[in-house]
Amino acid sequence: MYTLKEAANILGVSSSTLRRWEKEGKITSTRTSGGHRRYTTEDLSNVNKNKVKNPKMTIGYCRVSSSDQKDDLKRQVQNVSQYCTANGYSFKIVEDLGSGLNYNKKGLKELIVLIESNFLFK
């Protein structure tokens, strides 16, 4: 589950916009016992795509398999960012740390939400 800030970042909107969308019934959330909003991948995927005014973007997915390779991850992010900038892309870098056999990764889930929500260039 994603926090308000994480969900807003994934959707490319502000936290205020996400709160407003919830009041307007455009997105649903679950509340923690402390009253904090949490959003599932499905909640984010079900956002009415016509309400999002952000331009589509290109995603760079960078992953390494262990924490020993964090420097490699930084280099990947830098290289992908430079490539996207040089080509004039509106982009977002999604990072992951962990085995390719583990599909329960935060970055991978974020990437899936972005794809399902139609926020990406095809």
C-alpha cells in the first residue's frame, strides 16, 4: 500500500489534488487506525484517466539485485537520466533493489500502476 505522498508522486499530482479527488469520489483510499490514507495499486489504477492533466512520460526502470550494488544503481539512474534528458523526454526514474525473482518490489508495482493508468508514452 502507498502513502498519500507516494500515491501522489506515482500519479504525478500534488497531495492536495489527491485529497480533492477522494472528496470528489474519483479515487478511494483505506484509512489506517491513525486515520492516514493508504492507496492500493488497484486504487491508483482506477483513477479516471481523463482527470489527470499531466503529459504522458517516459519511465526509466533501474534495478540491481543487492545492496552491495547501490553504487551501480546510482550509475544506472545517472545514465538513464542523461539519456532521457538528451532526447528531450519528460521522464521519471523508478528504482528497485532486489532479486529479479522477487516480484513484490515497490518500484515494479509503481511501474505497473503507471502502465495501467496510461501515463506512459507508447
